[in-house]
Amino acid sequence: MQGTPWSRLIATIALFGLTATAATGQELPVEHAVLVAPPSVPPAITRTEPAKVIVDVEVKEYTARLADGVEYVFWGFGGTVPGPFIRVREGDQVEFHLKNHPDNKLPHNIDLHAVTGPGGGAASSFTAPGHSSTFSFQVLNPGVYVYHCATAPVGMHIANGMYGLIQVVPKEGLPPVDREYYVMQGEFYTEGRYGDEGLQPFALEKALAENPDYVVFNGSVGALVGDNSIRADVGEVVRLYVGNGGPNLVSSFHVIGEIFDTVWAEGGSQMNRNVQTTLVPAGGATVVEFKVEVPGTLILVDHSIFRTFNKGSLGMLAVSGDEQPAIYSGKQDDSVYLPEGQVTLTASTPDPPAALTKAERMLQGERIYNQTCFACHQANGQGIPAVFPPLVQSDYLIADIDRAISGVIYGQQGEMMVNGQKYNGLMTPQTLKDAEIANVMTFVLNSWGNTGDTITPDRVARVRKNGPLDNAFQQ
Ligand code: HEC
Ligand SMILES: [Cu+2]
């Protein structure tokens, strides 16, 4: 060995180490990782010894829905955003095959935060379209880790959806739960604004300013809403693996209507109890667990709340089962609340005399508008794009004024098109008297450049008598 450079020596030892393992006959059992599309996770690992796990992931560049009427060219591991949840066990040897589909236009790679080694595998996995790369690593640290593409421009590859989670299950395993789901937040930066229709290209300036148009769970607005909601039954324990691909924002992850019984802080081994909102850093993850005690819809949000109501970070967990009134009663009473010495409009104002002039109706209507409608439809009736429809020059309003009056009386919900823009919100019934509705509608129909009729209480009464329309609010 004399004269052998250190590097050769180290290489020899390393080589010797490998062959020794082979020589003892401890060949690791080989298995292929089961990969399923989000929000599902692969089956639990039941083995108690390490294995060699082969992971096969193909990168795809594809066009898909980002929101209703909005398309985007996503780049996704496994053809989904986020990419598949990869589950291995502490001490496993992972053989990773990254395939870049021949139809793709760009090279890609993968940096797994669970890898101990330079770049998390990025350099070893750099793959041109129509090629496949292989590299291996041993998973030394248990936890839940982000993986992402790290090909330049890195920010753009991540912004286009190239991220996912890999779980390294601790040797001793995790306590079993009834349901496990996989949720990953990410932002999208588009040329157009939130809701602008058509194929939306990536907007670099907005990404640099960290000002996304979309902040979503699992790659699109509504990916976990309605029919796509995740679900559980009353009494079950739910575990959510929550990642944040970023590229820029930190998530304040919260579930409306639940308290996290357990949080594995930052996806590591530290357990916190009884948490309302937990931070998920960009390029980080968390694991939250909670027992669902009552039925109903729990809402997953980023509690940086404008992102939720205006940019898409809203998901649903539908819990079915019997009501549990001892834990949560539901509404028990709705009565008129009168602070001492005050009267409310709805309760005690006598109906104004029937025959007001248009000017008088306008004046009283303006007061009602500023008390009730203003919060949503805004000071000058301009609304908020994609959230609250405009009352200025609203084609929907002008097309059928009785329908609008009915909407104010009985509330309205579901899809509607106003001036070419889709709204799918909810307006609760406005508890106003017929004369008050007549006045506020007269005000709306004759303000901000609108020119229209004077609405009389008789007309409102007639609409009220006809009963609710199909799109009326349902409790
Ligand atoms: C809590 C928020 C909220 C309040 C308060 C509210 N609205 Fe609405 N309004 C909405 C939403 C949301 C829609 C769209 C409903 C849908 O998508 O089905 C809507 C729809 C409408 C429409 C039909 C769509 C259009 O733009 O022409 C009219 C008219 C209307 N509201 C009038 C009023 C009036 C008048 C008041 C006050 C008396 C009022 N709203 C109070 C939220 C509100
Ligand atoms: Cu990439």
C-alpha cells in the first residue's frame, strides 16, 4: 500500500465495503415502489428489514386545467402535480430511474431532500428528452421530504409543477391511522390575472416579485373540492402529508373546523400537540393528524387568507356520520339582536310609506346599499373579479330584474355568467323588507352609470310570492 494516494485508498476501502456486504450474502430483497396519483398515498410498508427499492418516475410536459376555463403547460413528475408520493423505509437502498418523455422539450432532473449527497441527486439525474438516468442512494434519515426538479432555470421548473414528497418511514414505523392523504401547495404565475381564460403562459416578472395569481393545493383550483374532496367517517383518525413546492411562498396550513391533535413539525421527528395552524416552508413538509369527531365539511386552507378566497388554496375534507351534538350543536337559535337603545333595519323600522319619489327611494336605497351590499359588491358596484359579480352594467342583472330581486330575497348560489366572467359563489338571503329591497334595487339600477326603472314594493312582493328560483340559497 506504500505510496498509494489517499484517494485511491479511500476508494479501495469503499469498494471493499460493497463487496463485503455482497460476500456475507446479505443481498437486499428488491421491490418496486408503488406509485399512485395524489391525493392518495402508497400502501403502508410492513417489512421490518431494509430493501432495495426501485423507483421509476417519468417526467411529462403537458397541458391541463389550472382553473375553470384556464389552461397551463405543466411540467410534472409522473404527469401529475404534485408528483407521486414515494414511500421507502429508513435504511432502504433506493435505485432511482428518471425518465424524460421523448415528446418533452427540456432536460429535467430531480433533487430529493431525502438524499445524503451533492445536489440531492440533481447532477446524477440530469436527463435529456428521450433519455433515462439511474442513480442510487441510501435513505439515512426518517421523515417527509420534498423532491423537485433542479434544472436551470430552477425556479421555473418548480413553478411549473415539478415537485412532490418522499417519505422515509422510521425503522420503528408510524402508528396506524384510518386514512392518509397527500396534499401539496404550490403557486402559479400567469400572464393573465386569476380567472383570465385561455392558455396562460408562465410570467417571470410575477415570479420574481413573488406575486402569484394562483396558490393551489394539488396543482389546480378545486383539485380537492366537491367531487374531488378527500373524505373520512366520524371517529376516524386522518393523517395528512402536506408539502409546499413553493416556489416562493410559505404556507400557513390550517383546517377550518379542526385542531391538529398531532403535528410532526416540518415533517421531522418532533411531535407537537394541539396545533391550529402550522407553517410549511417552501421546499418543506409537515404531517398533521387529527380525529374527526363531527360530520360536515372541513376546509383546508393556507390561512394567509386572501390566497384561499382569491387565489385558490382551498380544499375540502368531507366527513360523514351521525351528528354529535354534545361536541358541536350546529345553529341552535337565530334571533334578532338589538343593542340597547338601537333599532335594526330589519326588525323595527316601519315600512316607509309606499309612494316615495324616485329620489327618495334612491336616498334610502343608498343607505341600505352601504349597510348590506357594499361589503361584497364594493363601493361603486364594481364587485371583485371572479368572487363578487359587478352590479355596474351587469348584463345578468339587466337581462332579468325580477330574477335579481328574487336573488336578494331568497339568496343565490351556483354558477352564473356576468359580463362574460363566471361566478360560482354564494349570496345569502338579505333579510330586508319589500320596501327596502325596492329602494336598494332602485338605487343599484340608477347609480354609477346604470340607468333603469324605479322598483316598487308591490313588484318586490310579487316576486316574493312567486317563491325561490332554482338557484336560490339552500341552507
Ligand atoms: C356576502 C356577500 C354579498 C352580499 C352582502 C350581497 N351580495 Fe349580491 N351577490 C353575491 C355573490 C357571491 C353573488 C353571485 C352568486 C352566484 O355566483 O351564484 C351575488 C349576486 C348578485 C346579483 C346577480 C349578479 C349580478 O352581478 O348582477 C345581484 C343583482 C346582487 N347580487 C345584488 C345584491 C344586492 C342588491 C345586495 C344588497 C341588498 C347584495 N347583492 C348583497 C354576494 C353578495
Ligand atoms: Cu425540470
